[in-house]
Amino acid sequence: MKKIPLYFFVIIVCTAFASAIAFAQDQLPSWNDGPAKQAIIDFVKATTDTGSPKFVPPEARIAAFDQDGTTWVEKPMYTQVMYCLERVPALAKAKPELKNVEPFKTVLSGDRAAMARFTMPDLEMILAATLTGMPVEQFNAEVKEWLAKAKDPRWKRPYTELVYQPMLEVMKYLRDNGYKTYIVTGGGQDFVRVYSEQVYGIPPEQVVGTVGATRFGYDKSGKPFLTKVPKLLLNDDKAGKPEGIHLVIGRRPVAAFGNSIGDKEMLEYTQAGDGVRLIVLVHHDDAEREYAYGPKSKVGNFPDALMAEAKKNGWIVISMKNDWKRIFAFDK
Amino acid sequence: MKKIPLYFFVIIVCTAFASAIAFAQDQLPSWNDGPAKQAIIDFVKATTDTGSPKFVPPEARIAAFDQDGTTWVEKPMYTQVMYCLERVPALAKAKPELKNVEPFKTVLSGDRAAMARFTMPDLEMILAATLTGMPVEQFNAEVKEWLAKAKDPRWKRPYTELVYQPMLEVMKYLRDNGYKTYIVTGGGQDFVRVYSEQVYGIPPEQVVGTVGATRFGYDKSGKPFLTKVPKLLLNDDKAGKPEGIHLVIGRRPVAAFGNSIGDKEMLEYTQAGDGVRLIVLVHHDDAEREYAYGPKSKVGNFPDALMAEAKKNGWIVISMKNDWKRIFAFDK
């Protein structure tokens, strides 16, 4: 028999000791006790207990989180759309010819009602102009600078503070149990990567999003760099979400969190794998502390049909009003 | 002052103890002592020593490895091309109409000389027919089945045994020092992902390669699945390598390993980042133990100009003949 070295046992004992201390605490303190919290805890316990028939080996522990409306506020407008609109003045300064061209002229006028009537091609022009055409590093710096100054119109706080504290706790709880957490967003992959580590503790390589192409080239001094170009490689929404997961991750998640019809295919695809799964929908039913736009409100992207599918398939539906003790870290 | 718990110190002591044992061993035993081995060790020591001006924080420790010719044999043909050719009989069985259509007819004839004259459109037809048109899971199963049976014509061994043992040691050495190792290959991302964990200890999500699109859909029973479709999203070769790195990883590696002109842009892009870098080229100069097709041989994809660039930029050039004690794990 091969002799097992002493230090091996010492490490085991230390790890067990540290784990015991960690597990004595409630890892989801911003959650009210209830079926949603319990389902998450049951899932984590079952998939990490080597004696459980539902055990999931560490390398397969992949959890996918939609972003807008699932991990942070998406109203009154997606944060990235706010970014694009608020970048237009700086853009018009650099390219004055845009000042008299629609849709830029309307954005510069500040007429919110007119902006609300923008068509999809209008928005695409604004997105292309503000998200592409520059080196990757310059884009990252511009987003970073904006995030440091921009404020949400309702809470008058930086957007990066409008993340849902209960979801941050779930992410950390999953990571503490060997899960790799991914953002899988319809938002721009490069945009979210700028702040994902700081805001979610998720490194850039674990962000899957809508992907525009880059083009390799050299500057005048011969230094190589990448330019963001207006060519869509993947629209990471609806059917694009499982496609994006395959593109970047290459395996099926065992847990997925969403909040809208844009997440339906990701949730279905996650559930279709073998073994136990955790499928979660965030229901925005708290107009007082955040917003209410679920099925009953008849606005937003959470139609009755999605709620029906959730019930039929046994998905966990989080009531923000009832399941969350607090919404934001700054809530009392 | 906040009291630091006892278990914290116990963990520190254990970790230090285990590390001391690990570092007493030579982690690159298949390497001869020389400048290449020394450069790799110096790089790892400098970037992981918190007191070093060249220290790289753990989250930025990304190392990229080309595959064909860098981590395994690429002659007489890329393994994936062998796969595609050897899949044609099974394909023709399922679709008999292909039997009389070129280039499939030639492949089925077994005429190697005629196959060697295939044009790029011929090869593209074969690749599209064998790599796309099926569900992702079916493709994975087909590749797995082939890898278990197929043999390299020279060594009569499975292709997965024709990996360079010294490079496996470098990968492990880097990982033991907090590096995330990635394959960045011109080969198919989905193809390499099938065996990357088993062969390299690299999980599927750390494989960047040439990417074809997938299409989400439902089978007759309503179960969602992804089909591989013949639409190229990224050709992960030459300028496509840094573009692919940005797409999947989202940050610049600090170490990169290649062996041909197809890796030039990846090596340049890696070197152009701030701080210390490790840039390595494998030079195939060992006709006896493997193959010789470097600059002097005037064949292959390692022209004089690349060697000149390596010298000018201080890249490490590995001589397989002189730097590697053995090439394969099965070598004496």
C-alpha cells in the first residue's frame, strides 16, 4: 500500500475546520425563510454531498445568471442603453457632423418623449456609434469613467449599487460550494465585463453576452491592438442564450436564473440536462421597494405563458416582495 | 484590533508546508537544463512572488497555448482533418447520394495522392459535412468514439497519446502557480473540447478555437437542443487568435505558446500588454524523434521571418531536439 503523507491529513482537517465555521452562518441573510430560499439551499446541499444521488462533480457545477432584471435593476431603461444615450454628447463633440443627423439630434435635444419613440434601427445606430469604432481599451476606459459618475434617476445612486443583494448572496453561496458563476446577458459582453468582477465577483471570462466582432491591427508604432467593429456575432437573447452558453462555456449549466421571456430558452436548455437542476425566475412584484411588472401588471417581459411554464416545469419563482428581506445592500 | 481566528493561521501553516514539499521537486522533469527551461522557471517565479516588481495578480494569470504543433503532433495532417476524412464512410452510409459526389468520392476511394490535391473548397465541403448538421451531443459522441479507435500512421498510437510531455508539464507547472491555462487553436473549438480535460487537464470553457454557429431548437418531444450549423463565426487563426481570445476570455494573456506563423498575432498581442511576458515558440528540429520543419527545412509554417521576429522581440525558441529530454510520455 502506498503511504499517504501526513500533510495530506493536516490539510483535510484544516479544510473541514474552516468549512464547519463557514456553514454555521446563514449564507442567505437577505432572504426570508420560504420555499424559494429552501429550494436553493436544498439544491446546493444535494449537489455537493458526495453521498447524494443528485451529486454533481465540481467541474460540472456551472450556474448561469441573466443580468438585467435578475441581478440588477432594468427600469426605466437598460443601464447599457442609458450609457449609449449619455455617450452621445461626447461623441458629437468628437464628430460634430452628427449634431444635425437623426437619431443623434433627438438625443442631444434631451427630449425624452421623442427618444421613447425611437425605432429599432434608431437604437441600433446609437448603439453602433457608441459601442464600436474604438480600441477595446478605450471602450473599457469610457465605460469605467461613465459608471463612476452616472446615477440612476430614481435612487440617485451609481448603477453598480442597484444590484440585488439577495442574488449576490446566492452567487457567493454557489461559489463557496464549488460552482462557477456566469453572467449570461442580452447586454454587451464587453460592457458587462468592465464591472463584473467588482460588482458580482465574476471575472470577465465568465461573462457571456451579446458579442460584436473585433478586428486585429497595428497602430503607427507597430503595436498590435483590437478595434471594436459594428458586426454582430451573437445576439445573446432568447434562443441566442443557449447558443452563447455553448459558444463561451461549452457545457450546459445545472442552475439558471432569469426574469423574462428572453431567458426562457436558457432556462429550458438548462433544465433539459440530466440530473437535478435549479431553475429560477425573479418576479418583479414590489412596486414600493423596486418595480412591479410581472404577469399581472401586463407590462414588461414576463407574460402569463412564462408563469404557466414555470408552474408546469417546477421552476422556482422568487417573489421580490415576499422572498427578499431587502433588495439592495443600502436598504435597511 | 479585530481578532484573527486561530483556524486562519492553521490554514496558512498547512499551505506553506504543502507548498514547500511541492517546490522541492523538479516540476519540468522532461526538460533539459538550458535557457528555455530557465526562462519558464524565472517567469513563473517573478510573476508569483509578491515582492517582485514583475508580480502578476492571480486573476490576471492567463496562459494561452496553440495546439497543433505546440502541444501535440500536427504531421502528416492535422488530427481534426484526419477525423473529417475518416468520418466520410459513415457519412456516405447515412447519405448514399454522397458516394458519387466529389470530393467525397475521392475520399472513399482511399487515394491519398488525389486527396493531397484537394482545394480549399473541397476541404471546406468535407469539414462542413462532417462537423455540422448534427446535435452537439451527437457530434461529441462521434468524436469520442473516433478518438478511442483511431491511430496515428507513424506511431500506431491514439492521437491523444501524441501530446508533448514537456508541454503538459509546463501547463501543470503554470496551473500549480495560479495560472489559468487555455488552448487557443485554429482547430474546431467543439472538437478540442471533447478531449481537452482528459488530455490537457483543461476544461471545455478554457478552449478557444475556430467557432461554428449552433442553432437552438426543440425535438419532437419538445426537448430543447442545439444543432451545429455550417456558419463560421470565428476563424481562430492568425489575426483571429487575438480576436478569439478577446471573444472567449476577454483579457490579454501574460504567457503564450505557439509554433507557426498562425500564432504570430497571438504572440505579438500577448507581448504588447504591460509588464513581464512569456512568449514561446516551439521549433520542430527533431526529425528522429518527431519531425523537422522549421525555417531551415523550408517546409511548414515557421518561416525565417518568424524566427527573425522571435530573436528581435526576445521570444523563447524551444529546440525540441535540445530542450526536450523526451517528447512523449511513452518515450524512454
